[in-house]
Amino acid sequence: MDYSNITDRLFKDIDVHEVAEKAERFRTDTVYFRTKRVYAHCLSCLDLTSLGATDSRESVTAFARKAADFRKSFPHLPDVATVCVFPVFVDAVGLALEDSEIGITAVAGGFPSGQTFVEVKMLECAMAEENGADEIDIVLNPGLFRDGMYQVAAGEIEIIRQELDRDTVLKVIIESGLQPFLTDVRKAAVVAMAGGADMIKTSTGKNGAGAAPDAVVVMCEAIRDYFALTGEKVGIKVAGGVRTVEDAVLYYTIVKSVLGDEWLTPDLFRIGASSLANDLLSAIEDREVRYF
């Protein structure tokens, strides 16, 4: 497929000073959203994540069961959106979550580098889906992108998108913290959307720098412009170093300000984190909570 009709129209240079000013304004605006209602909403948008090097079926099962049993202890609060794990643990998570409505996210497609054969990516994603994953997080091929091979990079995403069922959510990670310039963040976001991403995601959390407000502003503006061009709503997932209530509220504020309330649903807004869940719970309950 030729993606140039999208890339040619949506690629543009980014004024870093202008973006920094917007990000600072949004940070100031968070004062309006430091409420328990917003904290609970952010909780409902969480991809509760366990991607440790020493994860095992036993540890991941226990982690997922905590999520499944959450509302027994906190019936007044929403469940998280999904539990996010390595693909080999998807079936174990499925068993732990079978009596809940919590989804399962698998990182796949050569995560976290994205540097492997596209056939391997396809197979890993398909196997994760077959084992019960509702959502797949992959990495935009960084080598192809760095070499300016935007058409090929978008094509890889489209191949994987076609391999999956239509109702399986495909999130594409652009590693915003590793892009040398905000202009490259914009380009990566556009390439991922052109290839068929249902959501674009900031970071793997495994390759250095994670999410940053300036990059999220640029990604949200790219989503807004893509929607204006195509009529397709693409979501955003913020991940990598999102640990505090203040972080969550800042990204909530950016999404609300740039994209509007219709993007502030678990279908279009996600936060990938682990320790954040306890921070949100503590803020809601007015006491220290270490449930997860």
C-alpha cells in the first residue's frame, strides 16, 4: 500500500518552544483535575503491567488474580482496563481473569526492540491472540524508521494488523523518548497510524527514556490531525515512567485539552503502569494502599 497520501500531508516540522509552552500550560491546568473522580477514571484506563525479567507463570497468575479480585475489596471503584504481560503468559492470565471483564494485553512482535523478521512478528502476535490476548502492543521498527524507510515500516504494521482479528486492538509503540527530535515523534506517530495502529503508545519502558509531556502533546496533535484527514479515531497509550498521581493527571489533562472528552475513555486512552495503581488507590482512599 502507498502511505504517502497520509505521510506527505501530515509530516511537518515541530516548533519545540511552542510545544514546551503548551505542555507547561497543561501542567498548570492539572489543578482543575486533581479529584477523586479523575483518579478513579485513570484507574479504569490502566493497562496494569508486569514485564519483569524474572516473571513466571506463578508470579503472573498471582498478579492477575489480584486484579480479578480487586472489586471484592473496592466495590466502589472500576476495574483496570487490561493486564499486560509477555505473550507466553497470556493463557495463564486468561485463567486468572476468567470471571472478570478485564482484558489481556500482550507485548509481542519482537518486543522491546522490534528488530526481528516480520514473519516472526506475525507469528508471535498471532500466537498471543490465539492464546487469548485481546490487545497486542508492538514496536514500530526503529531501524526502518531511522533509515527513513517510512513506507516499509508502515507496511510491517499493516501486515501484522491483517494477521489479527479486526476486534483485536493493535497498539504501536514509537519509543518517543528515543526519537532525537519532536519532529521525529510526529513522523513516527503518523507512520504508525498510517499502518493501521488502533492506538499509538509512547514507550516500551525498556529502552531508556519513557513518556514525556512534550512528546505526548505532539502525539495527541498528530492523532487530532489524522482524525481530521481520515475520520478514523486512533487512541493513545502513555507508558514508561508513569508512576505518580501527578503524572497520570498531567497526561489526562493533555489528552482532554488536545483531543477532547471523547478520547477520555478506556477505548482511546490508556496508561501503562504498575506502581501507579497503588498511588491512585491511595489518593482515592485518603490512606496508603498497597493492594497491587
